[in-house]
Amino acid sequence: MKPFALSAMVGALVVTGGSGLPGLSGAYAQTFPSQPLELVAHSAPGGGTDLFVRLISDIMTREKMVTQAPVISNRVGGGGVIAYNYVKGKKGDPHVLLAVATGTFMSALVRPDLGFSLEDFTPVAFLAMDPQVVAVTGDGKFNHIKDLIEAAKREPNTLVSSIASATGSGRLFQYMLEKQTGAKFKYVSFKSGSEAGTAVAGGHVHLTTENHSEVAAHLESKKVRVLAVTGEKRMAALPNVPTMKELGYPIVVGTGRGVAMPAGAPREAVTTVENMLRRMMATKQWKEYSSNNNFEENFLDGGQFRKYIDSRREEFRDFLTHVGLVKK
């Protein structure tokens, strides 16, 4: 598998008329979920993961996959630690769904000081890769990615970047960029990518490398400009913005979007939610959101998702060792 890319690898409903789903007992399919699903996001409202769970909730409700609208639960803090501890403590509860942002999630798994294990969770499905963007203030000081890199090389640690997490995909991208170019940035962490984007729009920092959805609101006002995207291809929403690969920097990074349950969730419930997410990805609403944000879709079931997480442990261990969060 290619590092930091999924392109090479990568419904169940509440039954009302007695029909069932493959692999499920009719009785279980008819009774689950028996209460509103709780969708847990580690980011504050407006962040990429928050927007992701709200999209899931809206589609599930509109498409009548559930009889009661899901509850959004923002458990913010500690680079995902608060959210992950909360879900870990819900062992066996199939009504709790964790929105997995792979960068932050896998970083937590490889840090021995946090006490997490993949066995504390039940991977349900991976849905898509959500690429990052390189967004700068709209004052015209930086018009090309090379201008930004050269400034960060000429005066190390003077350009300030806003990030949602010290261990997330936005920070991971900058680690890779620094490693390739010799540039050095200074970092300021916020509670969400949307706050990181607002900091750029307000001129409080020079740039951010979070997801497109987290800066989109500022693009029309031209308070923020995007110099590059980090996916395999250009974004439908930003057709004139080149990829890092086009600009001569072979970096492909994104935030993997997936769903997990607490450890011990009943197999039937896991299968139900997995099928529900499959159906969700076929809806017009999902397709439009996915296209606008250049999601690289690739559905992985729970077993495949678990293997994907395991395959990237060493990559994240190397990254966290570099930033000083894991000892050599």
C-alpha cells in the first residue's frame, strides 16, 4: 500500500414491514436501533469531523434509515482523547458510533502514554479519504506554494500555521512537506479545523492545511486563498487549484473518514450499521457532498478497515517520534 493514500487500496434500516437484511436475524433487524444513535465527533461544531457526522445524521434521517434522528455528541479536547475515552467507556453499546478521522485516531493508538488499543473499538466501515488543502490569507503575500516554502526556509519558524490537532492529517502533511523541502513552520492548535480556517481568514496566522470543508466559507469573500490540494486529483470545488503532485511535490495526504463502535458491540448491530453506511453512500446527498469536497471514495468493511489501520501503524509511529510524542 502506498503511504498516506487509499487510491490503490482503497442500510441497514430499521425494518418496518417484516423484511430483513442479509446476514441478520429478522427480529434483530426490526428492533435495532432501539434508541437514537449517538454520533460522536472529536472536533468542535464546524470542524471536518463534525460536518461528517452531521452529514451522516441528516442522510440517515432523510432516507428514513432510522425512526429517530441521531444525536450529535461533540467530545472535544486532547487531540481526540476525550472522545476516544468516552467511546471506550461505552463497551458493548451498539448505539454509540465514533466518527473516525484516521490521522488523529491512529496517532492515539500508537502513543503508549494514552493507553488506547484498537481492541477498545470495533471498526465498522471506512468510507472515503478527505484531502487537505494549503490555504493562506487572501492578502496576496503568497501566490504560489513555492513562495510559501521559500519563506519558511529563509526564516524558519516564523510562518504560523493553524491546525486542528498536533497529531492530525493537517500536521502530518506539514511534517512531510518540511521533510521534503527543509521548510520550517510554527504551529498553533485549535479545537477544530473550522477555527483554524477562521484564524487564517482573520489574518491571525499565515496558513492552514486542514480540509477544504473547513475553509470553504471564507473562499467567496477572498479572505482565504487555496494554493494547492493534497489529493490524487484536483477538487471539483477548486478546479483551477493544482495538486501538490502537479506542483512537483509527491505528497498525497488526507483525512480518512470512517465509523467505529465500542468494543463488544453485537455482531448483528455492526452489520446493520455497515449496511446502513453502504446505502448512505449511494444517496444523491452523499454523492454531491463527496464530489464537492473531492472525497476519494473506497468503502472498506470492518475487517478491511481494521487491516488498513494496522498497515499504517509504523508510518504514524515514525511521524509521532519526529514530533516528540513517541520515544525512539
